[in-house]
Amino acid sequence: MRDTENVASYVRSSSDQQEEAHQIDDIDAWAENHGIDPRDIDRYADIAQSGADPGREQFRELIDTIEAGEYDRVIIWEISRLARLGSTYQRFFEAAGDAGTIVNITNGWTDTVKPDGTGKLIADISAAVAEEERRKLINRVESGIRRARKEGKWLGEVPVGFERNNEGYLRPVIDPEGNEDGYLELRAALQDIEDGESYRAAADGLNTTRQTLSRIHQDEDRRQWYLDAEAGDDRVAEALQDVATGTRTDS
């Protein structure tokens, strides 16, 4: 029988370390409120990892250590940090139950899942609700993307020499400001490359790097955007209409 508890914590963030720090702060506050010194907690963390990924290294290591009987308690921030509902999620709780490990949740509908299963049903319901909300969010985002594409709006990174206007449509930059290069400057540089100039020489005086010029020049479709003012992508073709006809609008 151990004199003191062996405690671990697990955090997972899908994006940056700020999200990780928020989870750690909540876990440490919970530990202190329950007489546990945060300095005594073994930390497990998977950063920039999806909950749908069963191969998370730190999560696998935590389960292995639980199965070895090393931990009396594991503290997590939220039930969805463990895994999406499925075999990985169930394996964690089966390992904890078999090893007699208590699972504490600092931000959830229940704060404790005991080895005998107490609290597990509520945890499952909480996880199911979170997963359904996630599915709805994904569907809304995908629907918005499809609608924007159908309307001809540009999504994602804006190509060099272009800008996205207030309505979301792509437009060539004709009068560049500050540290940006305009469409016509890019066109001139690519024409110089076509005439035998090196990428380095063509990039001289531009903010655009020679590597970017090289990528554009070696991409047949994108090269055509600048040299011929033509594009197979209807959104780009519409943006280039003014350039192709020699007119200009500021919309």
C-alpha cells in the first residue's frame, strides 16, 4: 500500500500552447483545492493532436502506465480531451477501472469517474453531446465553405499580387502599398524569367522571394494567371477580367 497517491494529468490541444496552458492551469487549481501538490503530478500532453488520432504518443504512454498499476488518480480538463467516442476512449476507462484508478474531470458534467463505474454514464453522455456539437459545427463550416465557393468567393491563402476585397472576392492588386507586390510587378518579373532572367535577378527589388517566383513560374496554371491573364478557376478568371480587357474597377 502506497503512503501517498501517484497522480498523473493529461492535456490535449488541437492548436497552440495557449490552449495547453489553460488546461494545465485548471488542472493545477483543481489539484490544489483537493490537497494535491501540482509539483507531484506526472504530466502527459499531446499538442496539436486531434482527439480522433488513436496514435497519440503521450496518451498511449499514459494508458500503458495506468495498466501497469502506477497511478491512483488521473486528472483531465475535459472529457473530450481524452478521445472522440470509440474504442480508444473506452480503452482508457477500461484500463482505469481494471487498475483501480480514479479519473477526475475539472470541467464537465461530472467531476469523478470511479473504478466501479460510478460517474461513467454521465461522462459518456457528456462526451456524446460534445461530439454531436462538434459534428454540427463541422457541418456548418463545410456548408459555409460550399456556399462561398458557389458564390465565387476566394477562400484560403490569397495569391501574391492579389487581394481579397470586403465581399470576399479575389481581385488583382494594381496599386500596391508598402511591403506588397502588385499584380503587374509579378507579371513583369515572370516575363523577365520567360526571357531568360534568373529567379534571383527577377526577384531583385520585389518583396516576393525568388522561391515564390519559382513556384509560380513552374506551375503552368498559375503562371498563366500572370502572363496571359487567364485562369481555369472561375474565381480567378473573374478577378482577371479587368486586367484582360484593359479596364479597371475598384469594387
